[in-house]
Amino acid sequence: MATTPQAPLRLSTQKALAHRLILSTLTGRPVRFEQIRPSSLTHTGLAPHEISFLRLLEAVTNGSQFIIGLTGTELLYKPGLITGSAPGSGASGGVIRYELPAECTRGVSYFLIPLCLLAPFSKAPINVLFTGPGVITSATPSGDLSADSVRTAILPLYAQFGISNNIELRILRRSNASTSGRGGAGEVQLIFGHQVRLPKTVHMLNPGRVKKIRGVAYCTGVSASNNARMIEEARGVLNPMTGDTYIFSDVSSAPYVTSIDKSNPNRRRKTGVGFGLSLVAESSTGSLYSADLATPPAGGVPPEDLGRQCAYQLLESISFGGAVSLAAAPTVLTLMAMGSEDVGRLRLGKYVLSSEPIIGLARDLKAFGANGWGVRESTTGLDGDVVVSVVGRGVGNVGRKIA
């Protein structure tokens, strides 16, 4: 019997475009975006990083359709099957080599975090190499995490859902945002080889106590003394809180890109110069809290100020309470909603639950057919913590059923 095609879900804003496209792909629900920056005089319609994300979705899926309006202010997306790096789907030697253009202003985590949400439901393992002049591995002013924080604060949480094998994030070449805020010419490879039928139901109710703090101080194309100064200032803030603090120092040379110079087309210039700090606190029960900071594209921030500010940012993230931080909460809540048809529970701080990204995520999940959340006050731990109950939708891995 032929089935009636599902009408596209209409959304009138471009906020959280990447995450909404992921929800559309996971649930199989077509979606139409309207009024995408219609009144902007300089950047009407889809931004370069959003176009790049659409191309990435096309590379890891089979049968997806994108219809973009003439002005770029409308987008119709019909999702296909998540194939990953399967042979014949754009992968070469099992690796999808994806190049980001120089106009990209978002960090590589803008692409990594949504891609990781698709990976457990893929038909084949996902192996994507991000390269090109637009790859920024550091944190960005737009709020993107660094690749280090994705590796240390986001990916370990997948083990809570029974997804832990053959997962690796390699930072092959570091880069900061250039002086214009566009591109950095870094290189990152994501290997996600653990596909499951359904994520496990989780109950994350005990945040525990912070037992250790780890971090990475990185500098690209600048003196290594910047790392030492950041680490010393950060440890001055964190050492009184816990004795087990270790911050690794990573020094690398700045990447080179071809300069746009008609008189000398072979000229190459440095890009992605800067430094930054990524910190992660781990509790006795495996809860993770992260903080991330890097020099702004214009520079002018001394390493001491950056190290101190990042340490205070980490303490603030811990003070919000809950079993996951604000940066990781969307990933955990999405996996809970896509899991088996059982009730999972997650403890969150009130500030995290009431933040704009989480409220928007709850509305989006409801729009795509997921169940509403149940919220109640937590009876243990910090005052102000709440327990969010999420009933899984039982989406499952269609590719695994076919295989």
C-alpha cells in the first residue's frame, strides 16, 4: 500500500538551523525554513557556514533533497538515509574529505556536534576529514566550542548511552580564527564507528563531586610562553578547589594559505594565529563540566587574563549544578528523545533548563513529534536543581535494520 508523503514542517526562523536539520534527518520529517534573514542588507538568506552544513549532510546521507529559494531566504529539506562513509556514497578509501571554504566564520565544532548525533544511527561508520581554509579548531566569539572540548567534554557522554567503541577525534592541525574572523586552515578528523539499534535509556541523577580538572592550552604561530602564562594563571584559580589539576600544553606552527594577490598568485601567508584554553572538570560519577576561551580575531587579550577568565568560566559552569553542563545538555537530551520508548531522567540546573538553547530544543523536539518533558524539583543535592523526564521516541537505526 502506498503511503501519503508527510507534509513539511514549517519553521519561520534560521536559529538552530543545524540542529533542526539533524532532527529532521533522524525523524524522517521534511522541513521548510522560511524568512531566513529577510531584512539583512549584507547577509540575506543562508550564511556560508549553513550552506557548508547542507553540503556535509548531503555527503553523509543518500537521497536527501535540498531546494533553496532564489533569494536564499527559503529552504526545503527532505531527508534521506544516513549512510555515513559507506562505499559509493562520496567516500574515498572509507574517508569523506570535506573542505570548508575560507568564508566560514564558525568553529569546526558547529559541524562536529551535529555530525556526532547522526553517527550512531548511520548505516556505516562515519569517517570525515575536515580540511580547507575555513577550518577553525579553537573556540570562536560566536560561542562555538573548540575541537578539544568536543573531544573531552562531549564525546565521552556517548558512553552513557552504550556508544563507546571506535570513537576518535583527531586534531591534525590547529588553527585560531584569522584577523577577519573567517577561516583558520586547520585540519580535524572524526572517526565514529559505533552504530547502535537504539541508544540505552539513561538515568543521570547524581552529579557527584568534582575530583579532577584537565585541560589543553594551545597556541598557534605565537610564542610558547603564552601557554605557560595561561596555565599558571588558571592553576592559581583552580588549585585551591582541587589538587588534581593538569593542563597540557600544545604548541604548533601557523598554517599557510594562498594569498589573494593578483601580482603574485603564488604568495602564501600565515593564518589562524592565536592561543586559547580548554578546561574540563570531571566528577566522581562521571559528570563533565567544560569551559572554553580563545583570543578574539582582533587580538589584544593577554594570556593571563584569558587563563583567569577561562578558570572562572569553569567554576561558573560547575556552580550551575546538574549532571551535565549547558554545552553538553542538547546532545544528551536529543539522544534521550531518540532512544527506546522508556522514561529516561536527567538532572539539570535551573539556569541550564531555562536557557534559550534548551527551551528552543524542547520546542523543536515537540514539533518533530517527540514527547513533552516532565519536570520536577530535585529532592537531593543543590537547591534549584530539577529532574527532567524524557520519554524516548524509539526512532532507531533504519540503516541497521536494512543491513
